[in-house]
Amino acid sequence: MSEKQIQEYLVNRIVDQLTTFLIEDIGMGISEALEAVYSSHVYDLLQIKEGDLFSQSPSYVYEMLKKELEATHYFQQ
């Protein structure tokens, strides 16, 4: 596997886990959870090749996502 393929795999794994966490913890539907993840700044950070966020645990990234969603009042929409 190339580095790009590894990064894509890890990002996809994290997105899957973030979506599951939002469904289970917050009670979002799958479409809403996916929208929240893909429209977040955290997702943008996961895409940065030179960064290392994609190598962190899904739980760590989820805490970042929750803070972002709370700060932007996403849960009140």
C-alpha cells in the first residue's frame, strides 16, 4: 500500500467511527451524522497529508469534533 492509500484508509475508518459515535451518543440519524462529519473543520484537517490527525485514534478525533459542533452550536440547529 502506498502512503496515500494508507491515509485514505485511516481517514475512512475515522469517518466511519465518528458517524457511529454521533448516531449512538447524540442520537443523530445517519444522514445528519455524515453531514456533520463531512462539513466539519475536523474533516478538513483529516485530509491534510502533512498533518497527522488521520493517525490519531477515532475517539480522540471525536472529542475534537464534539467540541467543534458544540462551539458552532450545531446541536441546537
